[in-house]
Amino acid sequence: MWEASSRVAAKEPHDNTELIRQILQLRAEQAALLGKANFADVVLERRMAKTGDRALKFIEDLQARAAGKFTEDTEELESFKAKQTGLAASYLSPWEISYWSEKLRQSKYAFDEEELRLYFPMNRVIEGLFDLVNRVFGLVVEAVPVGEVEVWNPGVLFYKLKNTAGVHLGSFYSDWYPRESKRSGAWMNYLRTGDVQPGTKREPHLGLICGNMTPPADERPALLTHREVETVFHEFGHLLHHLLGEVEIKSLNGVNVTWDFVELPSQIMENWCWERESLDLFARHHESGAAIPEELFAKMIAAKNFRSATATMRQVSFAKMDLLMHIRTNDIIATDNIETTVREAIKDCLVRTEPKTPTASRRFNHIFSDPVGYAAGYYSYKWAEVLDADAFTRFQKEGVFNAQTGADFVNKILSRGNSADPMQLFRDFMGREPDLQALLVRSGLAA
Ligand SMILES: [Zn+2]
């Protein structure tokens, strides 16, 4: 299976190499016409990173800081396999990495994620989330009685969001459970942006959050996995970004911000799913009401960062490959074998294996299946994580329920949409530019 999948888009008559060469060439031409040094600069001019070089510097910095732990991860896995099989330690084959890392995970953290479900009944999670945003952001969520507002399915609920002064900021629908006709995944949509003229007028906004969470079954309430809880919090963060908007120009409200900034309000919410203090608000056993036992909590935290350097490096390898192809385009397309050239440039980010793994260059849908898509933008996944990890350190220092810090986050980030440069918004909240360190700490890559 691995061998077959590694040949996807890499073998005639379906080899994408020449298409990639052509796409990169055309993008470089477009950049030249626009007076830019490369395509990355064209795309990033209107993003937070501003230039391709700056994004690349960020990714290479992350690479350098994860490198030590990345090597440790690999060596640990090689010696684990050697011990288990009685063979001498050697490079693993690419197709056995997942197998041995799962064995290693089980041996280090005998931890069943299903055990956690019992502590996450859906209703309680939602109540806890509303309680949290009340304490931290001063918001009141009111359920509108069923029947008062028309909905498209009996499972859909409707809510009003107010501030503590009683001002109606927005409303939203929630639609959490799967059904036949529904698309998969979880998402937030904004349905209506109210007219907001600060000081004179404020129409409420309207939004929607949807998901496909584990539904209730027979006698049992809906019990969520921890990942599903994070997803609920995540989508609620996007929703707040829209509903709390105080932007005069509608098209600049809420989530209409740059790609490398849009996940800050959503991802920061996930942090409250990992703090003991906030977990205790909503993580309660569905029968006994008990909080998560300390031992289970410790396991959950330890397991979170298992092989995180390897996961980080995988994202770094994609981001670096993407940026290099859109910065050093001419050098890359001039070579006979694009795959060999690209692989050489990112080889330090790849897990050493025997045989060597090809890169994803020829089936990199994110950057080639669309006129722009994620081209020169793959770095934004990690960039956004830096923003949310860093911004959350203010809550860790000042208190995870600190209402003053929460009000600051609302006033300086959530209510501002795209009405100011995102770097300025971040500086307004943190008093400085983003710092990579917080993400390294959160991922267990630095103390
Ligand atoms: Zn998101």
C-alpha cells in the first residue's frame, strides 16, 4: 500500500512533474508582471507575514528549535523496535513508522481516550462553554425556547448572545449531530452581518455553528471525545469573532481577516480544554458528576505531546517545500528532476527511513489544485498556532478566568475584524510581536 501510494502522481501517464513546472513558471511570471521578486511575495503582501522571506525565516527558526527533539523521537522509535524484535537498531521502513509509534505510545501511556468520553456529556460541555465565556468575556448566552424561531431540523437550537449590560450582540443556530443529508466536519458560517455604527447603531449579527458530534444513543446521553470538545470550542471561537464584531464596514467584520490570523480566535479557545481549572467547569462524569481524576488528567497531558517534534517537523517540511518552490522558483524549475531538488532542500525535516520517502511535491493539492489556495501559505497553520499559544500565555499569567484579560481580548482582537493590520491587533493585545517560545513550551519542545 505504501509503495503504491508513494507513486501517486509520480508515474507515467499520471506524473504531475511537468504540470508543476508549468504552474510554478506561470506564477513566477505573474509575480514579475506585478513587480515582485517571487510569487510568495505576491501572496503574502496582504497577509500577516508580508514577505516570503519572513515566512521562510519563521519556518526555519521552528525547524532549528525542534531539530534536537526530532532526532530524539526518531532514535527512541528505532531503539524501541530493536528492543521489541531483538534485532539491531536500524532505520525503520516508511510503512512501519505508524505501527511502531502506536506500540510505543501504548507502552508509554496506557491511556484509552474512550475513558475520557464519560466526562464529556454534550449538554454539560455546552453549558460549561457558556459559563466560561460568561466569566472570561462577560457574555450571556440565552437559549430561545424551542418553537419561537423557525429551524430546519428538530435538533437545531437557537440562541441569543448578549453582553452583561443586556445589549443583544448577535444570535446563532447550533446544529451538532450528524444526519444523512449533512456534510461532514464542523464549521461556522456567518449568515448576516448587522449594521454597526459605533456610538449610534448596533444591529445584532447572525451566525451558525455545525458539527457531526457523537450523537446520543438509547439510554446514553451524547458523550464526546476530547477532540470533539476542542472542536466545539474552536467553532465557537470563530462564532464569537463574527458576533462580537464592532466594524463599521460589513465586509471587514469578524472572520474576514487574513489567512494567517483567522485561526487565532478559534484556536485560542481550545486552550481552555487543557487547563485543569477550566476543565473542571464542564468535564464531569455523566453519571456521578465527578471531575476527571488526577491520574487520568496527567496521562492525557503526557500523551498530548507524544512525538510532537515529529508532528511539528512534518508540518515544517510541507511549509518549507511550499515556500521554497514559490521563492526560489527559477532555480527549482530549471533542474531536471524537481523531486530530487526539492527533497534535498528539505531532507533534514524528513524522518530517516530505508528506503527513503519521496516528498509530497507531486500530489500537494493544497498548493497546486487551485489558482492560489494554500500556495506560499502552508506556513499559516503553524503561524496561527504561534499566535494562539502566545496570546493564551496572558491568560495563564493573569488567570484563565480573568475578566480583564478577556475584555482586552474582545476589545483588541475579537471586535476588530479586519479593521486594522492584524500584526497591530496582536501588538495591541500582547504589547509586542508574536513569540515562538510559547508554542514550543505547549508542544513539549522547550521548558
Ligand atoms: Zn478554524
